[in-house]
Amino acid sequence: MITLGKDEIAKYPFLADAGQYLKDKGFSLDQFGIDPDLKISLEKALSRVQVSADGKIYKSDLIDGEASKDYVLEREVFSFLLAIVLLKLTGMNTLIKRFALAEARRAEKYLEKDLANITDESKKELAIRIIDDLFSIQIKKQDDYFIIPISNYLKHSVNFHEREWKLINRRVGNGFVFLTPHETVRLIRKELSSYISSKIINAKTPSMISGFEEPVKQLISLSKKFVTYSVTTGEYPPCIKHAIEVLEKGENLPHSGRFMLATFLLSRNQSVEQIAPLFKNAPDYNERVTLYQLNHLAGASGSGTQYSCPSCEKLKTQNLCFAIPECDNIFNPLQFGKKRK
Amino acid sequence: MQEKEVKFLEDAFKKYYFDHFDLIHVPERTSEREFGFQKFNSGMMRHISLKDNKELHLLLMQNIPSDVYCSNAYYSFPNLSMNEKDWKEADLIFDIDAKDLQLDCRLSHSITKCNECNQVSNSNHQCLHCNSKKIEIKSLPCKNCIEGSKKEVFKLLNILIEDLGVEKNNIKIYFSGNEGFHVYVYNSQFLTLGSRERSELVDYIMFRGAIPETFGMKKLKPQRSLFPDLEERGWRGRFSKEIFGSKSKRSKIISELISGGYSKFHKNLENISTIIGAQIDPNVTMDIHRIFRLPGSLNSKSGLTKIFCKDLKSFDPYSESSFLNENTVEIQASCPIEFKLKNKKFGPFNNEIVTIPTYGAVYMICKNLATIA
Ligand code: SF4
Ligand SMILES: [Zn+2]
Ligand SMILES: [Zn+2]
């Protein structure tokens, strides 16, 4: 495994061996429940989970991945490790998924920055090592680009639906694909979050630690909130299901896809408030803007015209259609599942 | 096919297999491959594993197959059923066939055999004798078709080498034994790719799914500086050569493209895909469990050998892939178009009895255009 410096563990805490880290620092889990100084870390851990549940990325005390004081770095790592303990004690998969996603996003930012770092070679090297070790992608630097073997690229890119990720729309030469740091990191987003969540799921669950009861209770009640807006997709057409899946995985859904999804759900008499949370995982989520846009589509603001769901034909040209036999003879996703002769 | 014809073909094939063992080899990593074969007038035998050339030659002599196949895939247990084989990896294979190229010459060397009245005619839609639409279309050798297929092979080779980084000596080209070519890529980084990934490679090679942005065109405020240059590598370079032609015309054409707008640009990309993309059969390349005609074996659609092309440019399949013997035989032939094999002209035959060398007779019998007299 990679050996990490202090600030690197803070940036990529999921790479650390949790038990070993605590031992090295001379702490045991029990102390965090009692010791008033250490309790700050527990509070931070709680908020780290809460923020992620909200679809946001935890704002750390690091500035550009660095901290002036060692104890800030330590606290940063502790809060991550304790967050995992809290999640295990809470035992709710939705929270784990959201946490993993948010942590992946957070790490993504550092990875991207480290890859693009031109002054510190070692930072770039580390990012390259992490990506290779975790996802077996061999990255090399060539001029302004990072190049990876085409076969490596394809194994990841086939899961993307956006057309700009098709090989034909990439710079390709000599068996390699050329990527920017941003694209390189984007390529492994899904794997990064599943790596983190599998690490959490495979960690063993400790027995309750005194002092942890309160935050665990808070998280349990928080996780109950999610059930209210989980949509059942059973009767939805494939295009809509696909859009919801993309959003749930925290991937980017193009504007046309969001438009389709919103207009579809509005026509099915879902309220703006019911629909808005669906967009929470989107990389560029902004609550205010989302509500404004939804209200606009619903005809509640401004013009007063209500927008309707685009036709299947239109959606086909936008690559949003994933037709199945049940789609035969319908012209609009809204007709899906309603018998027609 | 009647017994007489089957007997004749089997004799000719057997002699070929006996005389030309030197042309037929098991591929590398033999024991990891699945083999299969077919006999005249009977079904396919699959899930066979072989150790070496000796076992292969024994199989040929014992069964006298009409066609012999071998997988591009490597398995742990090639002789078990499909889901027990344990797929490991597979060579990358491309099939280029003249019949898929929509060439103008097709009509001039295609004939139809009616399934109702057995008459042969030049029409391409229905039988000229009984007007039945139940017809089989047969195509005879054509230089233009071969040249057209070669052109696609060269396009493919360029993409494989320049873009996909495949080493020249890992690429082998074979004439299919009928109207096209098979291109094999061994030992590449693509060995372990599954079907979905291979389908992405197919789109790349065929120039499918390209978006205007890749070539500098944007919906809003397109910028001239984003358009490609003739010297660029990959598709941006090929696109430039096709669309701009020369450096001097580039600037003017970019202006036209921008004023033409985004959707027109997109249409354009679709339209040039058959011109600049290599026209391969997508299904063949995506299939990672397929068995392919074994190089060196005979194609029962023609009696010609699937043969390795040393020099594609000068390769002439209809003289270099015909290895059957010269012994003459009397046949009843119905073939209204002339054709050439081993530099000898045959036909046209108007349902007549003729005496011709075995290789010519086999060719027509395989195409169902002749019977033993
Ligand atoms: S056919 Fe219509 S309803 Fe079905 S997936 Fe495509 S767009 Fe959706
Ligand atoms: Zn007829
Ligand atoms: Zn032709």
C-alpha cells in the first residue's frame, strides 16, 4: 500500500488503516466519547455525515489540502474515521451511500488538484499512484495531457451515457486516450465512491461506545427522512428510470434530461417540493436555482405556461431514450404503461 | 445438394486437405481454443478442443468437413458448454465483406436462383421464369468488389496502427474464401475487453456517434480556433483532410461550416461516416464467443481457401486462393455470367453440359449453379 504523509492522509483518509492510525496516535475509540478535547472530533464526524446526507461536500479545515497545525490534520482524519464508526453503529445503507459519494467528491477535488500540480512533482506522483493502485489505470503525463491506455479507458467509460465520453469524441493516438486532470478524475468517480462505500460496508461494526449514543440517535432519525422522497420507479418508462438512476449515482444529467424528468414528474402530479430532492446529488446542485427552475417549468412563476414532457422522438435524438418492447406504439413517455391499441 | 454432388465435393476437399496440410495450422494457444466444424448437408459440431496440428489433421481426414472453425476466444475449458467454458480473453477480429459495401457493380455480377422452379436468371428481385420471389442471390467474383474491400481494410489498418497503437506484426489479414477479408489482431491491449467495450471500438473505427463539438463546432458562438487542422492525428486530422482538402481551403470552409449551423454540421458528420470510417461488420467484432473459419481451411460457399494475404495490395484472391485439383469433370452448368479462377475464364453456361477442371466445377456446385452430369 502507499505510504502517506500527514496532509495526504487528511486528503485521502479512506486510504488509511483506521485501527492502525488511532493506535499510532495513541488513542482508543472509547476516549472520543468521554474526553472533552477529543469530543470535538466526534461532533465533526457527525456533521460530516449530516452534510453528506444533504448531498453536500463536507467543508474541511484544510486550505488547499494543507493545514498550519498538525492537530488540525489529525482532527480531520479522526472525524472521517469516527464518521465511519457512527455509520456502522447507525447501520443505514442510504447514509453510507451518500457519505461515500460526498467523500468521493471531496477526494476528487484533491486528486484533480494534485494531478494538475506543476510545482510539486511528488503530489502528482501520489495522485497517479492512488489511481493506479485503486483502479488499475496507468496514467502517464504527456505535454498538457494525461494519457491512459484505450482499453483502460473503455472499461470505465462504457458506463457513461454522455456522448462526449464515447471514444470517437476523445483525442486518441498510439493506443492512448488524452485526458485533462478533471476528466481523468471524473472517469473514476463511480469507482471511487464504491471503493469508499465497500470499505465502510466491509469494516466490522463495533459495539456501542459510551458517548456515541446521542449522535447515532440523531443519524437514525435523519435517515428516516430519506424514505419520504425515494421515488418508486416501477411504472416509469426506461428513459425516466435511467434519468433517476443517473441522478442517484451522482452523475451529471444533461439539461435536456433534467427537463424531461421534471416535466414528466410534474405531469404525473408530483409537486415541486417532491421533485427537487431528486436533483440533490447532481454535481452542480443548488437548491435555490433548482426550485426556481422547477417552478418555472410548472408554470408557477413568470410566464405561467406549463411545459410538457418532450416526445419520444425528440428524446431519441437527445440520446435519452432507452426503449424497451413496452414502448412500442407510444409517442410520449407519459403514455407509458397506459394501454393503447 | 444431392448425394452425387456431396460425394464429388468431399473427394475434392479430402484431396485438398491431404495435399495441403502445410497451409492449415492450429492457431497459437491451441488448447485454449474452441473448434467446430460442419459436414456437407449436416449441422454444426461445436465445443471441440484440439491439442495440436496432428489432432487437427486427423479430424480433417476423418470427417472431411465442409467448413472448419476456431474461436477467437481463449477458454479454460473450451470443450465444455458455453457457460462452463470460463472465458479468459479473445483476439480482436474484423470482418469486411464486399456485400456490405453497397457497390454499384453488385448487380452486374449477381444472379438469382429460384427456389420454386430452380431456374437461374439475372434479375435481382424475382424469378424471370415463374415470377416467384423466393430466390437466392449468388455473387460471382468481381475485381471491383475486391478492390473496394481492400480499400476498407487499408482504412482499418491505418486506424489500428495510428490511433489504437496496434503493432503491425500483430495484425494478420486473410481472404475469407468468398468476397471479403478477415483482419486479426493478436496480443493487443484489447484482448480482455468485453462486448460492450468492443462495440465502442467499433463505433470509433466506423466513425459513428461523433458529435460536432469534437470537431470544434459548438451550438453557441462557435470559435474558429477550435476547428481541427490537417496535420492533427486521429479523427480530427482525417476529418480535416476529407472536409477541407487542403490548407488553402480550410479558412473558407470553416466560415461556411459555421454559417451552416450546428445541425447541418451534425448531419455532415453522419454522411461522411461511410467515407472516412472503415466499413466493418459490427456484430462480428463485438461477439467474443464466435467461432471463425480456420485460416487455411476451405470455404464451402466457393471451394476457395481462407488464405493469408502476404501483400494485400497485389493480392488476387481468385488466382491465389484456388487450390483444388485440375482433374476434369462433366457437369450440367447454369451460370449466365462469366467468371475467372486461376486466370482461366469460365462460362457463361446456359444450362449446358460441359467438361471443366475440378476447381471450377466445385465453385459452381458450391454456389448451387451446377450439378454433376
Ligand atoms: S420510447 Fe419513449 S417512453 Fe420509451 S424509453 Fe424511449 S423516450 Fe422513453
Ligand atoms: Zn422460378
Ligand atoms: Zn463487384
